[in-house]
Amino acid sequence: MLLSSDVWVAALIRRAEVAGANATVVKRGDDRAGTVIVKAYDTSTRQARLYTEAFGPDGERLWIQPVQSEFESELDAYVERQRRYDPDLWVVEVEDRQGRHFITEKVQEPT
């Protein structure tokens, strides 16, 4: 992430709000360099997805879905494991009727 984490998260929340969605910081991490996990919850289907920043094979920054499950409890368990491992981690939840994540950077589709 080229921006500090707190600025990036604030921009994500603002994009969501402008589009009529709700976004909340569930866990605040390190302002400068905390990794961010975005949980996008589709209120119409009651399905959630997780996104986290990663690096592609050529070193490019992109967002991936680190775990995929139709059970939200499995996604939450992943987040909790990551929080125990990385105390600087940010967790942002986005609730939207269309399930949008509002990440503007490249997002790798699951294979």
C-alpha cells in the first residue's frame, strides 16, 4: 500500500459511503504500515468475501481473496487467526446490497 494505512482506510470508507454502502473499522491497526483486510458483505445474498493485500509473481501489488467459503464463520476464523499473528492489522467491514468491496487497486479474481 503506497498510502499510509489510516489514509487508505479512510478513503475506502468514504468511497463506500458515497455509493450508499456502510463501512466500519472493526479493528484499527498501525496507522502507517498496518496490513488491511476488507470483509465485503452482500446484504442481498447474505454472503461475505475477504480481501487482503498481496504481491503478484512480478512483484506488483494486488488484492486477493485469501480464503473463500460460503460460511461467514470460516472467514471470521481466518481474520481472528491473522489478528493474533499481526497486532498491527486493520479489519474493515463493508456492507452493501451489491456486495461491492470498493477497492480501487487491482483485485485478482479467484481461480
